[in-house]
Amino acid sequence: MVLNARNDDKLQAAAQALRARGGTVRAQAFDVTDAAAVDARLDAMAAVFAAGSFEQVRNELDMCARLFDRFFADAARRERLEQTIRTAYQKLPPMIRIDLLLQIAGSALDHGDRSRGQALLD
């Protein structure tokens, strides 16, 4: 996908709409304030991804996307969060996978990383 000004505007609008839907994510996502807490939370998510219900998995992936945005400056954690999302979303419907990719691509754009935002959508 080639991003131009028109596509960039659409991507930004889609990302804002997805972030506005944030009420579905548990408040615990906002309690994660340091890198060690991110690692611990990701470790705990593995059990949910293995045996959780659709809603539980979806909520955890939404949390991952929010943490991706929150810890964007931390390249190692950002990569781990992206890999977690890409691995765990395989069992979900395509529209949800697209929503998650749009959300993290929007985060990359919000942080000024246009090339990363485009790479996430390719």
C-alpha cells in the first residue's frame, strides 16, 4: 500500500475511530507504567491467548495495541508487542486483524514514524 496525503488522512481517521472505541479495553491497560510491567503483562497474556474466550483474547490484543502506542519509544518492547499481536490474532476474523493493524499503524503515525506506519499496512 502506498501512503499519500489522501491515504494518510484516511488512516489517521480510522485510527482515531478505533481509539475512540477504547471503552472495550480494561482499565488495567492504563495501570501499566513501566517496562517491567509490560513484560509481566505480556507473559500473563500467553495463557489468555491459549485458552481464553474470543472477548478475552480481543481485549488482551486491544491492550497490546494501546501498550504499543504508550511504549512506542522503547523499540524492544514495541517489537515484542507487535509480534504478540501478530501471533495471537491469527485465530481472529480478518476484520479484527485489520482493525488491530490500523490501530498500531495509527500509533506509528502519531509518533511521527510514517515509514513504520506504512510497513505495518503492507
